[in-house]
Amino acid sequence: MHDTEPIAATSGQPSAEPGVRLIRNFIDGEYQAGERWFDKHSPLDNTLIARVAEAGRAEVDAAVQAARTALSGPWRSLAVAQRVDLLYAVADGINGRFDDFLEAEVADTGKPVSLARHIGIPRGAANFKIFADVVKHVPGECFEMVTPDGTVAINYAIRRPVGVVGVICPWNLPLLLMTWKVGPALACGNAVVVKPSEETPQTAALLGEVMNAAGVPRGVYNVVQGFGPDSAGEFLTTHPGVNAITFTGETGTGAAIMKAATNGARPVSLEMGGKNAAIVFADCDFDAAIEGTVRSCFVNAGQVCLGTERVYIERPLFERFVAALKEGAERMRPGRPEDIGTGIGPLISQDHRNKVLSYYREAAELGATVVTGCGVPEMAGGLREGAWVQSTIWTGLGDDSPIAREEIFGPCSLVMPFDSEAEVIRRANANEYGLATAIWTTNLARAHRVAASIEVGIAWVNSWFLRDLRTAFGGAKQSGIGREGGVHSLEFYTELKNVCIKL
Ligand code: NAD
């Protein structure tokens, strides 16, 4: 599974060391080196797994120019149906190389194979098909008006691509979140320059091969590797040849990108951080609520933007729920991605582990009751060097503590009791983020009431992470600007032009 041969995207240049891949930029349909190389280590055991070509200003400029050129080439004149066929071919190409994508995603992130197989790769392919279908079927608008001179004018709207879209991606669900933006951008006829996270360079690089094999014209899909400030991320977002920027990542980074986008007044779509609440009423289906809350707290080692880090439990259920949550957390066994019994992988990097462990220490210092975890698991052999932390549940802290307010982005949750519906709505909303919430109740009227009152972009009732890709997705408050998904993506990736004809 974790073989050491370079995947095709990285071959053609000898590895610096056996087992270490060379990952390059993908510009104008070709793999290219960059200004310098940076190292990518495995989150599992901290071994060096790849050297990645960092794009400097010159490579970013070449990628943007390639995208601009593509926009005036054959890509521009394709009929929607032809574009749709190409995107279907891309989706089929991902599925055709499923194992290569799976291997690359797992190598970069260390996440369980079962998880990447179930969510990461299939959703990556599906994102091309769903948005191909959206553009194929989206209706237009048309208005007829009587003019002052008594004749008639008709107005109709046509959609045109915005141009070159800069796509800045995070590391937690690399292929899924990148294609979530590249899919609609290409479906709408744009060209893209993607900047994957420095932690997860591989699947974006590999997608270049699929684009070429599918016959997507060169320059339509470009990848520049590197970091944020003073690297590919900053060079891309400040590049005047980029017409729009779509971003997923931390709120602070989103704010920096928004600032960069003011130069030239370019539109941004920002999907940012969260501090999501789960609200569990005493009348819930207990088993379903436990199963859903264990997943929302710990899946992908808690590195899911929509994941839960605050659990509010109606007081009569509190002790029983905490006990069951503890049991669920302790069942998530850490281990190698390919082991069937592995429930949880490592965090993405040593840096991120240091951040999460600093919250673990802070919680202890603040006097939290540790229900489970709050440390580092005993791992065997080389895994001792990996970015592992324990799944953690705390009680005993209030809404004002940093543990309840700040996004930790690890497998941890603070559990707190509540006494009334009004109280829990107020407390769940008393946070600067507003991404998602999960409400567990069998009272239908209450479910509607609470869902309507929580200040978030997505409210789940008796479920979590259930996504219909036709629906609007995005964050309220500090969690985002704009909505993507279904036809909502078209608002960002196209310019709606009105044509007014006097008859
Ligand atoms: P991050 O903000 O650190 O990095 C995201 C990307 O931005 C990376 O590619 C990084 O290199 C780049 N970047 C950093 N600084 C930049 C700059 N100044 N200019 C241009 N690019 C820059 O986020 P991360 O650590 O990769 O991801 C985790 C975060 O993402 C969490 O906060 C999580 O909540 C959020 N997230 C949100 C959603 C959502 O849909 N709302 C989804 C997934 C993750």
C-alpha cells in the first residue's frame, strides 16, 4: 500500500533518496520544478516521504499566464455539453486511478484507509460530476417588459466565467476540498491555479495526470506547491492576473487573503474555521446521538471543519452521555492507516500536534476534569515519532474558557450540561464562529426552532456530515463569506450578464 516507487506524477526525475518522492508543480500541462524544494514528512512516524518543488514568483506567474492563455484557447469555445463530458472523464479518471489517489492521500495525511476510501477519494470524483450536472441543467432567467414608447423589451441572463480562479486549499480533506472548488470552477468555464497545502501536495499533483489523460486543454488546471506568506500562496493571491480567489482554511488566513484580494477589488469565497456545538436534548435517540457525536468529535482525528468541539447535554442525560462518549472515544484505536482496527490516525504534523497539546496542557491548568485522554498515546516502534495525540473529553470548564471558545482542530471536546432550550441556544451562539451544529432531539417542533435559531451555515438534526452537494455550504460569522454548492457555486464562479433587447 505504502510503496516507495514514485507515482507517475513525480517520476521522470530521480529521487534524491530511495523511497522519497519528488512532487512538482503542474503548469501548462507539464510537471515543473520550482525555486527550491521543501520536505514533506509522514505524520505517522515523521520519516521523510517527499521533496516538494516550491513555486516562486516565476512559477506562479507562469501558472497564471498559462491559465490566462487557456481562457482564450479551445477551452473558451467548448460547448457546455463538451465541458460536461470532459469533467465526467476527469471523474472517471480519478475513479480509474482510485488506488493511486488513495495511496497519495493516506501517505500525506496518515488517515485511516477506510476513511479516505469512503470519503476522500469518491467525493473527490463526485465533485466533478455534480457540478457538471449543475451547469448542464441550470435554468436561465428571462423578463419581458413594456417600454415607455409602448413597445417591448426582453431581458435575459447569460453566465460567463469569471476568468482565472486562485484556489487555496487546506490539508484536512485534501482531494475532497480541492475538487469542491476546482469542479465548479471548471464546470463554469474558468481556468484554475491551485495551491494545495504544503502538508498535502500529492493528490493535487496527481490530478494533473488525470486532467491530461482526460483531454482537458493545457493551462486549464495548474498546481503551484508551497507555503502561504512569502511563498506560492501569497504570490498567487496577490497576482493581478487572478480574477477571483476561493479559499478554505483558518479564519486568520482568510482575513489575510481578503486583504490581498482588495488589490484589484477581486471577489473572494472564504470557507473558514469553526467551533461547532452539538446540542443533545434529553429526548434524543440516545444511541444515534452517541454514534453521531463520537464521529463528529473524533473522525479524522478531529481535523474536520464541521466537527464538534463543544457538546451541550441536557442535564438529566449528562452523566450517562458522558460515560457513553468516553467509551466511544476509547474505542477509536490509534494505528496504522491500513490496519482494519484503526479508528483514528495521527494529526497532520508535529507543528499541529504541538498546538493541540498546548490546549491539552491549558485545559489541565484551567482545572478541567479529564474524562479521557489529554495526552499522547503509547505507540509502538517508529510510530512513536508520529504526530499522535489521545482522543480527549473534558468536563468542568465553562463557555468562557479558551477550550470552549477557540478552534483546536484536534480529537477533543468540552462537554457541558444545560437546563433549557433558550439557554443552550444563547450559549451555542455566544461564539465568534458560526459554521455548523448538530441537534439531537425527537421533538420535531423543537428541532425546527433550534435549527432556525443557531447562527451557523449548516444545522444538522439527528445527523452529522450528511451532505447533499446541491445545497448551499458555507459559514456564518467568522466561519466564512459566501456560499458554495449546487447553483450557489455559480454565483461565485460566473458573472451573470443581463442582455436587454428592445424589440
Ligand atoms: P491554513 O489557513 O493554515 O492554510 C490553508 C491554506 O492557506 C494553505 O494552503 C496555506 O499554505 C495557505 N496560506 C496560508 N497563509 C497564506 C497567505 N498569507 N496567503 C495565501 N495563502 C496562505 O489552514 P489549514 O491549517 O490548512 O486548515 C485547517 C483550517 O481550515 C481549520 O481552521 C479548519 O476549520 C479550516 N477548514 C474550513 C473548512 C470549511 O469548509 N469552512 C473546511 C476545511 C477546513
